[in-house]
Amino acid sequence: MNIHASLRRPVPVAPVVLTAVVLLAASACGGSASGSASGDGGVEGDLSGTIRVDGSSTVAPLSTAAAQLFQGENPGVRVTVGTSGTGGGFEKFCAGETDISDASRPIEADEKAACQKNDITYEELQIANDGLSVVVNKDNDFAECLTVEQLKKIWEPGSKVNNWNQVDPKFPDEKLELFGPGTDSGTFDYFTEAINGEEGASRTEYSPSEDDNVTVQGVSGSKGGMGYFGLSYYEENKDELKVLKIDGGDGCVEPTSKTVQDGSYKPLSRPLFIYPKASSLDKPEVEAFVEYYVENSAEIAEKALFVPLNQTQQAELNKDLERLRGQHGS
């Protein structure tokens, strides 16, 4: 699949001045409230205004890191980063409520239709890579690797698996407690399609939350707990959790930056996106922020504990940025 949509609408804007952002960013997970921070030692530039970002809780740390780094250079713009989930973010975006939508999957047909209905045009930019991590309690000393078939047995619609010994007879008689993202999450969409073969197809007997910290707390608080979320959340909480290797058919592979980037961690590696709204790119502060985000994508990904783009992906992103600049008069 070509994940880079063609740039849809040529709209000239004033030349970009890469000056400043003051951050008002929500926490990486949970809710769409925002907090604030002021710049340290930046020199106020020419840009001002508000940039509204919402969507995937997985991508939110990337957008927050981008805003923080941008803020270090320029304190003149207010940025808010909400975490309504990929689906919830597209609802707001296609209703014209936000400038940029964070997404952990490509925009879907019904969401495209909603945007089209409201004359919302946009750009699709892959900004980083991510792997979904399947995590268990730190005290789990019996599960090291699960096959895709075992994961499907646990998570498929109608599954009644509620004990680890039902997953593998070698496992002990230990109650299995499941935690994961809610149905508005792009992580939910991706996991269910990769593991169960159909997006949205999942057992309902688990504890769902759009806040990945709730999954961390649930799994770390239950000896038989299991959950899944973006690799960055495991990296942030590895002292509290244990990550499982996954056998996608070629043996057990642990999710790491290297295995996600080279594609050997399968089928739970995925691209992450931002969707800037074309009309918002008329505003110099929005275009400046998007340009900064793209030009510093590797540094931003590393700061937010994500996997940077590989060489081919970075080249494609650079081409997208050049087309964006050409169409918007930069």
C-alpha cells in the first residue's frame, strides 16, 4: 500500500519563518485535556496563534516531543495535543475542529467521506514507525513467546480463554486477566486486524481503556495479566512489565527498534501518521510546525521512544515535504 497520499490541494501561503511554539500539550495518554509550559530562553519570533492537534494516544508523545523541541527555539505559538484515539481524532478533524490529526493507522473510507462532506482536505505523512508490544506481569516466569495462533485463541471474538493453561498446557493454572485499548483506538484496529484477521473483531471480555496507563496499571497489578499497546509504552514502563516475543511464522522475535524497522517483528509493526489539514496550512505557524516535525522526525522519534523512519521511508517523507512546500508557496 502506498501510505503517502498525493498532496491534494495547492494553496499558497506566506513564506514560512521557523520561529516559535509555546507548548500546551496533553499527557501522552488519557483524555484530551491540555497542560501548559513556557519557553526557556527562546527569543520571541514573528509567529503567533494556536495549533490544535488531536487523535491517537500512541502518536501523541511524538507530537508532544515535536512541540517541546519547537518550543525550545520559539515561544510564540500555542499548541494543544489531545488524545481522543485515532477514530475520535478523525471525527474532530473531519468536523473542522482541529488542524492536525494524529493517527496510528491510515484514514478509512467512512472518515474520508466525512471529511469530504465538510470540504476538509488534508495531507498524509508517515512520521515514524511503531511496534505493538504484548506485555505480561513482571512476575510471569513461564510465558516468553506466543505465536500469532495463540494470541488469536486469546483475543478472537467469542473467546472463553480465561486461564493461562488454556493457552498452552505447559503453562500453570493461573487466571488470565486481559487489558487493552478501547474501540476508538487505532491500536485496537491494528491489533485486531493483524491477529484476528478483521479490524474490530475482538472478544469483549477484557478491560478496555483509551488511556494506556490504565493497561500498564492493570497488567502490573495482576500476576496473570496481559495487555497490548505501542512499543513506546513498554519502553517507558519496562521496570513494571515484561514484554513477550512473538512468533509470526519465522520464529520468536522481540519488539525492538531494529526488528520493527527491518520488518522482522511481524505482524505487529506499523507506520504512524500525522494529517495536517490543507486549509490550516494557510497559517504560517501551522506550516512551520509541520515542516519542523518532518525535518526533525528522527530526533523526535528517538526523544519519544519510537522507531525512526528507515532510509526509504525518510526519502519518501522528504519528497512529501518538498511537494508540500511547492504547493504552499514556501
